[in-house]
Amino acid sequence: MKKNRPKLITLWLGLLSIFIIGLLFYTRCRIECVRIGYEITRKTDDQKRLTATKNALKIELEMLKSPEHIEQQVIKHNLGLKMPTPKQIIKIP
């Protein structure tokens, strides 16, 4: 029995080492899954924020291009511009 004891201890230590290495590998994989999940959440929030900013900028651009806004700016800054007369308007087909 004493002759088999070192082999049995070696076998148990080997199995225990394999089990611990498996647990460490599993833990590492779970940590990476959680980290990637948080990163995906952050990127999704960034995308939503950037989309909202893009939409706000589109609305602002359209407002700045509107004839009413341009007219208000001309009046406000007294640029000396006036509406064209019907004879000055040329329609392009």
C-alpha cells in the first residue's frame, strides 16, 4: 500500500491541478463576457447620444437655411437687402 501512495497523491494533485486550471479558465471567460457586455452597453449609449446630436444638428441646419431665418438676420443686421420685385425674378425651367 505504501508503494501506491506516492502515485495516488500524484494522481490527486494532477486532477486537482486540472480542476483548478479549469476553474481559472472559466472565471477568466466570465470576466471577459461581463467586460464586453459593459463595453457594448457604453458603445450603444454613445451611439444613441451621437444620433440625438446628429438629429439636433440637422434640425438646426434646416432652421438656419430657412428663408424666414435669413430674412430675420438681414433685418437684424441691417444689411440693406430687400425682396426682389417680380420683374427681377427669373424662373428657370
